[in-house]
Amino acid sequence: MNLAQITFLSGLVFGVFCTLIIQVYTYRRRSNPGARTLFLLALANMVWLVGYGLELTTSDNTFLVMVAKIEYIGILSIPPLWLLFAIYFTDAHRQFDERILILLWVLPISSLIIVWTNEYHLLVWRVINITKDGQFSLFAPTYGPWFWAVIGYSYLCTISSIVLLARALWRSPPVYRPQMALLVAVAMLPTFSNFVSVVDISPWANLDLTPITLATAAVMMTYGFSRLRLLDLVPIARDAIIERMYDAVLVLDAQNR
């Protein structure tokens, strides 16, 4: 295993560690807006990171394909969870019927079933190829039509979340803007790296860059918790009506501070 591969795996391991920190942090603040969704998002992120680490290091092709299928639990969950987090964190959920938000899970759940039964229809992976790069086993399938439907849906969810967070960044008071800017960057980084990998313009052929950028995003989120008080200093009382009230308003967080 060369230095680059060791560095890549080390990044995945550190990302898993940061994801654990996110889970502990969000669980303790689960009553705050978006905290429960972010907890589930961190859990999905961990499934992808751990799965991809196992995928790269196994020498058993059957086990590799099985792990790739398990990874899709995280892969399919992250985009709708990120959108739901953006909706609740920016207080945009008041504009939606809760039943409509449930519909976000129709395609991910059906896609997971299609992934796990790919051998019968080849809609996700038409041909499964596994190549070797040093000690890494690289999953390099020929994609079927359903894979591209999943990609389109994932980008739609992620771009929608970026729009919501960017709008909140524009409208928020200065005290909240660093939080929003961080969240926009966290959403954009894995999306860009995934696009680079999917369209095969990465300099590292068949190596999915999305997990390592998800690990980087996890590091960025831990910085947000420690320095920007993410989920602690919650963007509330931001609407123009509240901002222009002449009466005094006392605002408390979940810890009654």
C-alpha cells in the first residue's frame, strides 16, 4: 500500500471519528431545530465511509459487491436527509405539508430495493468490474439507467438544500452568517467531488472521491460545533416581522440560556 492510499484510508478513519462526534453532539441537542435530522445524516455518512473503507481493502469480490450494496443505505439517505436538515434548520418546514416531506423517501427506498436485487434486472449496474490499484480493490461497474435516475434525484435534493441555506445566508443577521456559510460549503464540497467521480474526470480513475470529501465535511462540521456554536446558537427570530418589532423579546435556547 503506497503513501497516497494510506493517506486516503487515514482520512476515512478520521472522518468516521468526526462523524461519531457529530452523533454525540446532535443527540445531546436533539430538541434543537435540525438536530435529529443531522444525527441521522451523520449515521448515513458513517455507513458510506465505513463501507467504502471495507470496499477498498477487501480482496473478496463477492464481499466487495455485498458491501457496495450496503453502502447504498447511506448513499441514498444522505441527499434527502440533507434537504430535510436544511428545511428544518432554516425554518422553511412551515411552508410544507409534513406528508409532502415524507414523499422524499419514495425514490430512495424503492432504489434501495432495486440495488439489492440488481442481479435480476441490471438497472443499477449493467456489468460489474473490479480492478486493482496496488492494495486497493476498485469497484468500477458499467452503470444502468436507474443509477442515473438516482444521481439526478440526489443532485436535485442537494442543490435544493444549497439554495435554502444560501437564501438563509443572505437574509440572516451577521451573527448567523458564518454558520450558514459553513453549511453551504459542507453541502457543495461532496456534491462537486461526486460529480467529478461520476462523469469520470477525476485524475484517480475508479476511485470515488465522495467519501473522502464527506470525511472532510465531517471535520468542517465539528469545527462548526466548537467554534460557531452550530445547533447551539440557533437561527431563530430572524424574520423581518420579528426584527422590526418595537416590543422587547426575550429569546432562550434549548438550555434556557
